[in-house]
Amino acid sequence: MQAFILIQTEVGRASAIAAQIAQITGVQSAQDVIGPYDVIARVSADDIAPVTQEIRRVPGITRTLTCDIPEKPKTI
């Protein structure tokens, strides 16, 4: 299973948090971004929930939103 985790952080912490999240097992990438969320992480694991829980424990994270990626992308 794969998902994007959209993350809001305390002001000024996005880069450091993205670097910390990138070290978590199951996180394929983590990048600080500009917009309503501060970091976007791509996660791949048999069970996304434990990875999401570990991400939420990182100090400085104020909110997360998990967006599951369908197994087979739909083509338009």
C-alpha cells in the first residue's frame, strides 16, 4: 500500500522535520513545500498506519492528512 502524508509543522521547522521523516522506515521521500501543508511524504508499506503513527510522533508536527494511493491508478 502507498500513501501521501500531508504534514503541517510549527513555523520554521519544515526542513528539519522533512529530513527527520525521511529516515523513518517506509518513507520513500519527504520534502518541504510551500502551501497549506509544510511537508509531503510518500510512504510505502504493507500497513500504512504504523508509519503514519511514527511520523505523528515527530516533535513539531501539528497536523497530518493521509491520502491513500490506489493500487492501480485510473487513467482518464
